[in-house]
Amino acid sequence: MPQFLRNKRLIILLAGIIILVALIGFSLRDREELSWPEQFVKDTVGFVQNIFAKPAHYVAGFVENVHDLLNTYEENKVLKQHLDEYAKLRVEADRLQKENEEYRDLLDKEETLASYHIRHASVISRNPDRWNESLIIDKGEVHNIEKDMAVITADGMIGKIKSVGKTTSSVQLLSTIDRTNRVHVAIQGVEDTYGLVEGIDEETQLLLVNEIPAEMKIEEGMNVITSGFSGIFPEGLFIGTVEKVEPSQYGLTQTAYVKPAANFYNIKNVMVIERAMPTEEDHNTESSTEEGEDGADTGDES
């Protein structure tokens, strides 16, 4: 009898497993129509979900709309402030422009230290051994390129023309470690401070601006531009921003470490700058020419 009961339980267990597998297979097979119990459960669950989903979506949408309104309000405040600042700047710019025009009329002179002409050029050669010192461009003497003209990119000044050939020119970069490669610059502040770019710090790759008076206050983030007083470069060519300042060895001057605005490593296209205002050399040449002509006239008269 016990053996029969054990066999009966085993048969029932096997039958249950078979029925369960059959039900699973039945529920997993592809069917075009659901059975009425499945359809009833599905419809009931969907109805309950709709009851709760619509209010939830409405509340969520309302909250999102309120959030958007607040953001729009804040954005409008910021835009109004910017518009007010823009209006003030526009008025100030117009005033300065009128003053500038009046001063030029008084001086009867259109060109200033900041006036210059641009000649576009492309880099055609660069020596890997002197990558941070020089490069060759595809413009030369026939394109009216002259020695010591400033060379810039869209970001800022990179150097000057070192030598000129008929159709090509060599550019000496500001990153050249050469104490004779100097650029007279102005550090912009409430009062401009002047100094000389004299090479680059090899460790930090920052340009060195020396000969800054010790009493002048130089702060991080100040812009460094060409001063226009050297007689070579026009005024206002952007060079970089001050990263840090250190006193010189004897404390009489300061040295500013300037982060270059231009990328000296990757240079493909450049602009050669011709200063519009005549340089001292040009004036000397004109004076010599006039003296020679006067001498020739005197000789003819005699």
C-alpha cells in the first residue's frame, strides 16, 4: 500500500509538470486572439492605468510648464540686462567713434598706430628640428613682403618676417628662444604697462615679458598686445594673457609669464601685417631722398 501511494504521488507530480509545461507553451505561442480571461485581465489593467495615468500626466505637464515659465522669466531678465549693457556700450562706442573722427580731422591724419594692411599666406615648410623657431610661407618680395613685418593667425600674433626671398619668406616665431627677438608690448589695465617679449620659458611654454617696472600692478588675465611704439609693428595685435608675475633677480623690474593666444604648434594659414603708418626707417629714407634731390637741384643751378 505505501508503495502504491508513493507511485500515485509521483504520477500526480508528473501530470502537474506536464500540464504546467503545456500551459506555458500555450501562453507563449503566437496567437491572433486572446482568450476571454486574458482579454478581461488586460482590459481591466488598462482601464486602471488610464485612470491614474491621465491625472499624473496632467500634473507632470503642469509642473513642467511652470518650470519652463520660470526659466523663461529668468532668461528674459538676463537678456534685458544684456540689452541694457549693449545699449550703454553702443552709446559709448558711438561717442568714442565721433571723438576719434574729430581728433583725426583736427590732426588731418587718417592713419594711426593701429592701422595696417593684411596679406594672407600659407605655411609651406617647417623644419622638425626647429619646429618652435621658424616656418616658411608662400609669399615673398614679389608680394610686397618685407623684413620685420608682423605675422599673425586668427587667434593672435605668432612672430615676424625674418628674411624675404622672391616668392617665399621665413617667419621667426615668438616662441624662439632668442634674446634678440624682442617685441615691445603693452599690458592692458586701468593704465597700460609696457614691457618686452623676450623668448619663451621652456618648462611652462609661456612667453616672457621682461622690463616691467616693479611698481606697476600686473594681474592674472590681463591682455598683452603690441604697443605700436617700436616703429615696426602696428598697435593692438593680440599676443596673449598674463598667467603669473614674478619679480626679477634684483627686484627692480618684474617678469610676466604670458599664455600665447595663438597655437604655435599647429599653424597652416597666416596673415602678414603691413603697418600703414610710416615707420622711422621710412621717414629716414624719405629725408635722404629729399636731401639728395635738393643737392641735385643745387648742382644743376650752379
